[in-house]
Amino acid sequence: MIVSVFDTHHFDRAALEKENVRSGHELHFFSARLEQKTAKLAAGSQAVCAFVNDVLDKPTLTTLKESGVRLIALRCAGYNHVDLSAARHLGLTVTRVPDYSPHAVAEHTVALLLTLNRKLHRSYNRVRESNFSLEGLVGFDLYGKTVGIVGTGKIGAAFAKIMAGFGCRLLAFDAFPRSDLPVTYVDSSLLLAESDVISLHVPLLPETYHFLKTETIAKMKKGALIVNTSRGALIEAQALLDALKSGHIGGAALDVYEEEAGIFFHDLSGQVLQDDVLARLISMPNVLITSHQAFLTHEALANIAQTTLETISAFEQGGVPENVLVRL
């Protein structure tokens, strides 16, 4: 099957090419994001492989359909960037990779938390300039602290098990509680009020959009830390900035950002950053930002490539692929 792969980078192209030795598809790689103006690049392809920040709205999907595309294979777990209703109307099958490596994301979450709390990023930069002062680098013991986990799916569960090893008290909020985790389920208000650290691990849905906003951030414990490795729009960026400026929030570690599309995954070092909120967040000493790299391990990339290409093969052979979001 001819597959147009959009928004590609060296790391995912290498993984896809390695896995495709077994699958035998004809892969056409494009560095451009998939959106309406680039969708025509897929002409002649039966499938497109899209990434997390591609724009799969109705105009884009319509252009893909007109170009002969029948399958949208997302090589990511999130699908809030896809107009599923339009895809169904146009007769397009949409699939995703719901489970690639929860450990990769959970471990990155812990790395962000430890770095933010113990100010390792600031210490690293100081020492490189021969500044060995410890002033301003005081953190706190995680042992005995309360960690609030919003979402206890596979990633949230993996994170909970790691934090239990630190000796933390774990509170959790989820619509579907589990009995196999070392957590105490509470409502969101109690979690916000009692947690020293809040980590977000829920998908972006209408009910989770801006889970942390002005009103909910106000309920948080003063000085608490926020970690988000899930979806950027779970946090209202301006509200977070305001809470950091006022000192109500002690710090934030973000691997995702509400308006990251067109910014993350790109080298903009020679340009002026046009997003004023993001620029201000980056400038703060108690904010740590990585550019959506929590998934970026060899194991996760291999799993993503394998699942994506197996899904495409199943579709080509007329079967029903696993991980279908829209099936006709």
C-alpha cells in the first residue's frame, strides 16, 4: 500500500523504515505538517500516516478523500485533532496507536518532577559557567508528600507505582477507579486542595478541556507543583502564567503546551518566538518545558511503528484493524 507519512523527523522515519522491512509498504515521507494546504501531497496514496499536531479537520479530510485516501493511520494515542464525524461522513477509516509505552511517558514525568523540584536545570547551567553557588536551589523531599494523579489509565498507573516507591501519599481522580493501584480515589476538589504535586494523565475531551483554569487553580494548595505530560489544553496557559506570577503555584513542568502546534518539533532558535505566553513561561526559573518528548524512547518508537504498519497491513488485506476510531 502507498502511504504518505506527514510531519516526519529522523527518529520516527528510522523506526518506520526499519519496521517496514517486514511490512513492505511504499512509504512517502514529508516533513510538512498535514493540513489542508499540504493534503494534496498525498495524491496517489491509499493511506496517510499522521502525527499528533497535524490538522485533520473537515477541509483537510475532504482533500484527502478527493486525493484517493481511504485510511488515516494516526501514529499517536490522542485523536482530539481529528474531526471524526467528518471522517465518518466521508467514508474514511481512522486508526490510532493507543498503547505504545506507558513507561516512557511515566518515567519522563518523574524526570520532569525531580528536575523541577531539585532545580537540576538551573544547577546544570550554573556549573557550566563555573558558578557553584547553591543559593536558590532548595527543593523538598518527595517522601511523605501528597501527589495527586489525575487519570489512572496505563500511564497514570505506571506513574503511581513509581511514586509509591518514593514513599508518597497518592490521591487519584478518575471516572473509572482501579483496585490494583496504591492510590486513594477522591473527588477533584479534594485532590486539588491537598496535593503538593499534581500530575495530569487524562485524554483531552470536552469534559477535561482546561481542567486546570483560573477557578480550579485557585483551589490548589499554595506552592504546589504541576506536571503535564498528557495534552496541552488540559491547562489554560494564561491562567497558569497568572498563577505562577502571583506565587500561588510553586512551579510547572510541561511536556505539552496548549498552542504547541507549529512550535514543538521545530528548530526556531533563529526566530523570535511569537507566542508571548510560552515565551514568558520559558523565561521563568520555576518552569521547565520539554517539547513533547515524553514518548521518545527506542522502545516506544518501535512499538508505534509496529502497531501503525500492522494496522495498515490489516486494512490493506480487507480485515478490521485493531485500534479503529472510525470504521465503515
